Amino acid sequence: MSEGIIIVDERGQIVIANPVAEQIFGYEKDGLSGVDLEILLPLRLRARHMTFRQGFYDHPQPRRMGIGRDLQALRKDGTEFPVEISLSYTKAKGQLLVMAFISDISLRKKAEEALKRSEEQLLVYAAELEKKVEARTMALNNTIVKLEDEVRERKKAEEEVRRAFEKERELNELKSKFVSIASHEFRTPLSAVLSSAALINQYKDKGDVEKVGKHVARIKSSVVHLTSILNDLLSLGKLEEGKIEINKERIVVKEFLEEVREELLETLKVGQDIELHCTPEGAEINSDPRILRNMLFNLISNASKYSAQGKKIFLSCDQQNGKVEFHVRDEGIGIPEEDLKHMFERFFRASNAGNVQGTGLGLNIVKRYAELLNGSVLFTSQYGGGSTFSISMPL
Ligand code: ADP
């Protein structure tokens, strides 16, 4: 038997105990026989136990004792220890004898408690670990966010540098292209000025007034052309650097166009004229007259350049839908169908431009000026049948 067995009579006296029971409770051999059962219980539990014992005698029935609570027993040396007890009974010589099967569960309890303690410890560790993981995750997330920010910043900076490089490259390209065009375009009018000046000297001595007049006109038109190239160059430079200052003022359109006409008549080809037609009579806009003049100069000088001597140029204005429109129409060479889509591109010259002098910058500048003033430029053209360029400006 690994269990202690104690048999108790109706008065609660131990009849007999097996050696395991004696050993569990720390008694010598036969030391338990004849003693009161309650001696094996801690003092504080004895009274209650006696009531229980009475209850069992009244309704005897095999069962476990103290289900759901820990049973404490008392050794002979006064120390307490946990036990598990099953009860049974038997009758002998008309007497009811109760049998108690007792196991010392000190070791098991200790193990259980140790287990419980280590489980608790484990829970504490787990909680600490969880906290640490949380903290780490948070730190990591922060680092990731910071890194992402950094990467974004870097990308932005790189993009800016790239754009700056690109712009620089474009500007350099533009400069070198312009230098080559300008040096070519300057040479022709300059040599015309030089040769005309020399010829004037000769004709002056011969008294040929008509020839002198012709060469003075040639010098004039060369100078006008040089000026317009220079103007384009300056405009382009300013546009590229974003340095165009806009100074809007009230402009009476008709008066303004009359001035433009007067100024430009001088520069037209022989027999060309500008016919002006402006409605409504008193139309006014709020815009920058310098820029507007520059745009119209460009369009009108194109109209003159790309039409033959003696052809008329039609300058008109009208007003609709809160906008003023300026139209410059010519009866010149027009623009070939396949070139239409490239108009306004920087340096573009139509295939029929031939040896008409030009840089391919004017229209691009006109368009950018128009955009600066919240306006737009449109055109229609008939190859061989003339063109109309229109500037549309908000009132
Ligand atoms: P440029 O006249 O100096 O060449 P523009 O930018 O003013 O430069 O014009 C670009 C091109 O558009 C011209 O070279 C020409 O081929 C074409 N063009 C412009 N205006 C007219 C026009 N009124 N009639 C025919 N072609 C034109």
C-alpha cells in the first residue's frame, strides 16, 4: 500500500492504522492505535471535523473528502502537511467502522506551487517581453518613418538637382544655338549696311540721288531687322530667367493700334500698307502695353516678311465674351500643311521660309508673352494664300 489507511470507530477512536499511515503522521509502530482521530488534525480544524464525522456516520457513503479545498493534517511533531483523503466504511460485529485512505501530497503540492510560481514568473516575463517588443516595434516604426522621410527628401533633392541640370543644359543649348543663329543673322544685315554705305559714297559723288535714297532705305531696313533680332534675344533671355515684369495699365485699343501702325509703316516692304479696322470704337483693355506692342510688332513684321511687295496687311480688333482679339492678316506665302503643328516651337521655321531672314524665335516669344498676360495666340493659314494670327486677351 502506498496510501496510509486508518480505521476509526463510531466514537472517533482509531482502531488500527497501517505502517504507511504511521509513517505519514510520524508515529512509531502502533502509535496511532486507540488515539482520537482529531489528534491528526490542526487544532483549529478539530471542532468542525467532529461535526463532519458525525454527519458521515449518519449517512455513510464512500466518497472523497474535502473536494474543492485543501485538507491539512498534523504530524506528531506539530508540523502541518497537505493530504488527500477518501472515505469508505465497513461493518464489523455490528459496529460501523470508517476507513480513511490518506495520501501525503506535500511533494505534489510543492511541485504544483513551484509550477504555479514559474508559470506566474513566465507570465511576468512574457508581459515584459511583450512590452519590450512593443517598444522595439515602435522605435522601429519611428525609424522606418524617419527613413522614409529621408528617402523622400533625398528623392526630392535629386529631382531638383536633375531639373536644375536639365534647365542648365537646355539654356546652354539655347545659348549656343542662338549664338550661331545670331552671328549668321547679324552678318547679312551688317554687310548690307556696310556695302550700302560704301555705295552711297560713290553715288553721292556721282549725284545719283535715287540710288542714294535706295541704299539709305536698305540701311534702315537692315537696322530694323538687327533691332528686332536683338529684341527677340533680350525677350528670350528675360523670359528664360522669368524676369519679365508686367505693368498693366488702361489701354484705349484703337489709339494704341494706330501708334503701332505708324511705327511699323516705316519698316514695311515697298508698296505694303497696314489697313486698320477696330471695333468697338472706344474699346479699352487693362494690359501691359510694352508687351502687347512687342507681340504685335512680331506678328506684323512676319506678315510683312512673308508677303510680297505691294501686299496689304490687315490689322483689326474686336471684342467678344469678355475678351479683346487682335488679328494680323496677310496675303502672303502661307504655311505648308505639314509645318502647322510645329508653329510656336522655338527655332522652328517653315519649309517655305526660304531665304527670308529670321531666327524662328518670334512666334515662340509671342506665345509666351500671351500666356504671361493670361491670353492666347491662334492662327489660321492657307499655303500660298496668306495667314491670320490672332491674339486673344482678357479685358
Ligand atoms: P522668324 O520669322 O524669325 O523665322 P517666327 O518665330 O516669327 O520666326 O516664325 C516662325 C516661322 O513661322 C517662320 O520662319 C515662318 O516659316 C513661319 N511664319 C510666321 N509667320 C508667318 C506668316 N505670317 N506667313 C507665313 N509664315 C509665317
